[in-house]
Amino acid sequence: MRLVVDSAIPYARPYAERLGTCSFLPAAEITPDVVRDADALVVRTRTRCDAALLEGSRVQFVATATIGYDHLDTAYLKSRNIEWANCPGCNAAAVRQYVEGCLQQLHRAGYVSLAPSTTIGIVGIGHVGTLVESLCRQLGLRVLRCDPPREDRGETGFCDLRTIAREADIVTFHVPLDEGGKYKTLHMADDAFFALLREAGRRPALINCSRGEVVDTDSLIRALDNGIVNAAAIDTWENEPSISRTLLQRAFIATPHIAGYSLEGKLRATQMAFAALRSHFGIGIEVPEVLLPPAPEPKVPYNPLDDTRRLRQNPELFESMRSNYKLRRE
């Protein structure tokens, strides 16, 4: 078997090298020529797996060591009988940690209160949203849950986006990117959404660490300029890595798409991706145990303002900061 593996995936070598001949390459070097004779790919979000990359190749399986999979053209993969897998929930604990850091810093700066009278609207109650909900309840906040797909399946305890716009002091997004259809999330926070906020007069803080395209950048900038949103914490951006310099300066917290970047989360993703690959090919081999180094003591809470400062100083290094990020401990 021949594998092409993104070299930025931590701990991939001990899992991959037992399976066959491996090429470990940066995402930018995973090209049609490279994958033509590969049986499987293990990638991150920076590799677009579509006809342009895969047509004419012998690839049978693609695993992405990430929760998100909008970089996979799933319709094309299905048409070519190429199976694929993602890693749902792998970094949920790290994103929860990131949101906690954002809430603490927003509170210290006076943008939000963490008193029981504060309402937080969580949009998307999947692996990440569920942990964020648990965090917010531990903090004593009133929680509004918005998840139309789950609500349509008959589950209870959800509200619509309009209710969140009307009642929330903090809005945080944890949805996948869906560009169309009934559950479209592309530009979910757009001029119409911010108009609802203006009507309600709540001036909430907004957190986005889901997908950049969930929030319309220009609409958010206008909302910040007009005082409709009183602060923003942005980890995922439209047009990465060529992010909006205006939003970079206007956001209170601005980080280079690293909310889920914990050492534990990355190892989890690697394990899940290669487990899916072994299952697809029916490979029954003993899996190596990777032991992480002990976490440092005392444990220091994550402060996103440190990463914000670094990104503001060198926004052109967005991709480098992300690829070479010093992984946090959960």
C-alpha cells in the first residue's frame, strides 16, 4: 500500500509506516502527480480533495485528521467510489478550553458578565457545542441552544436563531459549513442576523471558532463599527490565510484557526484517521501506543490574547503560525 500523509499531522509516522510505503509532505506539495499512484491519503483542511487532485489517481480512501470535512468534495468522492472519513469530536475538549479562555478575557475586559443573569446562545450542539454548553452551565450562565437538524429529529430544548438574537448576551457558533439546503450555515451571521440584534438592543459579544464562512466578514465589521456587536472573538476566518486586516484589528480576540489545537486533540485525530484507514482496508495490526509527555505544573489557563498579539504583529504569517503552533495541553 502507498500512503500520502500531510507531514503536519502529529504522531502520524508510527501509525502510517506500519501500513506500507509513505510520503510525508506539506499540504502545498500534495499534488495530482504525487497522489496518482497512492492508495490512500491522510490530510488536513488545507488539502482540497476533489477532481482536480484525484482524477486519474488510484486513491481508494481519504481520511482527514479533522472534525471539519468541507475541504472534501464528498459528491465527487462518492461518484468515484472513494470512501472517506473525518474525526468528529477529536478536538472538542480543546475548543471548549478556547471558548473558556475567550469568555474569561471578554469578562475581564468588561465586554460580558459571567453572572447568572447572563444569557449565552450556542449555535450548533454537536460534539463541541455540547462541551461548551456544559462549560457555560458550570459557569452558571443561562444557556439557549440552537440546532435545527436536531430539533427536526424531534429532540427538545432548542430555540431558533431569532430567539438567540433577541435574548443572548453572548453568541457562539459551533456549526459545520453547509453552503446550501435546509440547514445552510454559510453566512449564518449576516446583515439580516445583525439587524435582529440591533432591534433587540442587546449588543452581544460574538465568538466564531467553527468555520470562517459562517460569519459574513463585512457584515460583522459593520456591526462592530455600529455598536450592534460589542466585541468579537474570531478564530476561523473567511479567505484563510488571506484574512481581513480590518476584522483583525476590530476583533477583541483574533487567533489563527487554532482553537482546537491541543496535543491531546491532535493525537486523538491521528488515531481516529488511521483507525478508519485500517478498517477500510481490513488491516488488523497492533496499534502503537503513543505516550504524551506530562503536562506542565501548575496548569495555566489558556489566554487567547497572547495568540492575538502575535497574529496582529505578523498577519502575513497566518499559515505558518497555524502549521507551527505550539500545541496546548488540555
